[in-house]
Amino acid sequence: MNHSPSILLVDDDERLRTAAGKVLATDGYRVVGAASGQEALEKLKEVAVALVVSDLRLPDLDGIALLKQARELRPEVEVVMITGHASIETAVEAMRLGAYDFIEKPLDSSALLKTVGKALEKQRLTNENRQLRRQLQQRQGVEALIGDSPAIQAAKQLIRQIAPTDVNVLIQGESGTGKEIAADALHYLSSRRDRPLVKISCAAIPETLLESELFGHERGAFTGAAAARPGKFELADGGTLMLDEIAEMSPQLQAKLLRVLQDGTFQRLGGTKEIRGDVRLLCATHADIPKAIAEGKFRQDLYYRINTVQVVLPPLRERREDIPLLAGHFLQMFAAEMGRDVHAIAPPALDQLLAHSWPGNVRELNHVIQRAVALATGDTITSFAFAPAAAGAVAAATVSGDAANTNISIPIGTKMDEATRRLVRATIERCDGNKLKAARLLGIAPRTMYRHFSNPEQ
């Protein structure tokens, strides 16, 4: 066997230990011997072994105690028990507690080798599955932030760098830029990846309920609290807690969160018991927190606590070079999900994507591509439909960007075609007749501008 795994053989019977050791060594295994449970535990601390084969009856520890302590020292180690006929029930109990199997005395060489081989094969498959799962989690994490632009590459590199640490992270970015994906990546690339990742939006839950959601409550803590319930901090113990839209949290609740971050303890609502939690905190917001601090809406000391490291996700309009890559990814994904033979975006349609202002960022692009795939009549998307701007009691439209500082009045009740003509005309004029620049500001395709508005007086 070319990998030569090490096996720790534990038995106070020297003759049995020697005989079994020779059988295992002849089959290519490296064997480490121990005559007692304590000696076995010391060997486990010193030598990287793949498998423990141990007698259930030892002079100091019984096999159950050795099994528990061995799995604590090396969780990946498999354990096989050697037992006499009178101890079969104990051997079955050992299997319930995590032992792979047991072998009855007197030892049979072929049975020993067969059981050892199966235990090591199980360990190999478990390790492979764990590695594949971690690779998948990594791809689903930081690689889900799709893009080659310098801004997004810098964000991904920072995430890779800080993920293995336990520092608190503040993720900032407009709605739809991928803050939740960044949180996933920080968790899955950390040592906490096998523990819970718990998320909660501070904006989606009424203030009166948010404290209970975070810290839990005891029975009778408030009307309707018929039973005790753990909060998100308890559910995330040992793992990661993401607080989305942290800036929406009330000052009173901010003070309670600060206490948890300072001493690591909290109480359930209506309770008196101090609960200690081991949680890595990730916070996300699209708000300008320094401005909120200046306005007295956010605690400065809490800001320092949650902002150990800041990850900033750029809006899509500032990384337009990533739009073709993102569009291609979403096209492939939705075509596969819907079973549609749609595999290309025509150049004029791509122009539309590049010219759009993307107020909803990557999330909006995702929805635009999804809608286009669902409505496509061929294998190529030739145009895109964008969600209309909010309408209603709006009496003015603002031209934004480098050509800003001009307002145009559009009376309520103006027909859509006429309102569009006025806005386009004003934008072209403000851009000194540069229709390409005007098209980018308005989020329409340049071809549409030239085809329908070639005359600024139209």
C-alpha cells in the first residue's frame, strides 16, 4: 500500500499486540503500539494516526472512555474495538458513540484486515467529501462575486485575506451589490464553515420584535410568548451571525448589541441567566453610517466595534466592464433552470445592458436576464425590457451624472411619449449634443437614441 496509513494498536496483552501488529505490518500498515489507554492518548498527541484499534478492556481506561477522548483529540480518526464475547453489548454501545466496528476475540487475521480496510476506506471517502464540500462552498462564496474589474477583484482579495480570522466585518454597498454573497464567502472561507451561518435583516423586523429575534425570550416575557425561544445569537453559537441593514437598528438596541460585543454575554428577553456565545459578527448596510452618527442615529462606539475591517462592494455602474461576464453567467444559469435553448446575447442587446444605469445593481441585472430568457422566442436575446421608473405624483425629473444640475418640469398627466421626448431632449442638450453620453445617462441603448431621437428638436 503506497499511502501506508498509521494504526494505533492498543492492548495490554503484549502477545496479542505483537501478533496483530505483524499482521497489519505485513499488509503495509505502519503500526504504533500502546499498552494502556493513557499511553494511547499520549501517542495520539504525538503521532498522526488514521485508525485506532483498541481492546475494550484496558487496565486504566475502558474502551468507551478511550473512544470519547480519542475523538476529541483527533475527530477524523476512526476507531475499531476488540472485544470478548461477554462484552458484545458494550461494543455495540461503542459503535453508537462513533466507533466504526468491533472485532471479536480470538482475532482472525483476515477479519482484522478486512475491518481495518473498510474503516480506512470510510475515512478516505469522508475526507474526500469534506474537501469537495469545502471547494464547493468556496466557489459558491467568493467566486459568486463575479467580475474581473479592479474594484471587485480588490474586494474578493480582501475577503480571502480576512475570512480565516475572527475579526468583525462591515460590508458596505448599495442594495443589490452582493453584500449577502460577501457574507457567505467570509463564513465559508473561515474555520467556522461547519457551524451555522445565521442571517437577520434589521430592517425587515419591527423594532418591538427585533430584540427577541436577536437574543431570544423566556416563556411569558411578553404577550404571546407561550414558550421559551432561543435567539439568533444562540442559534449562531460557534458560527457566524450576519446583521443586514445594521443602520436601521434603534439606539436602544444598539446599546444592547454593544454590550454583547464587549463581554460576549447576553440575556434572553424576560430572563436573568447570562448566556455566553461564541459568534463572529458580520454587519451589512447601504447607509452612510458616519452621517448617521453625526445625526445621532447610530452609536459611534458601536461603529468602531463592528467596523474592524470594511469590505466595500462597488455599484454595477462603476464596473461596467463586468456586465458582459455577469450577463453571460445569468444567461447560462437561467437557461439551464428553465430548460430553454437560449445561449447568446445579440450585440445591440448587449449595448442596452452597457448603457443602462442599473439602479438595482447586480440584482436588477439578474432579474432582467431572467425575464429575457423566459420570454425569448429563439436561441439569441435580441433586446431587453427594463422595469419602468416609479411613476405617480412626480412633477420633476432630474438629469444626473456629469451633466447634472438641470431640472425639467413635467406636469402630472403628461403622456408618456411626450414626457420621454422632453427628458431625452433636455439630456441631449445638457450633454452638448453628445447622444452617446446622453444614452448612458438615460440608460437606453445608443441605437435607440440615434433611431428615435436623431433630431434634438423632435
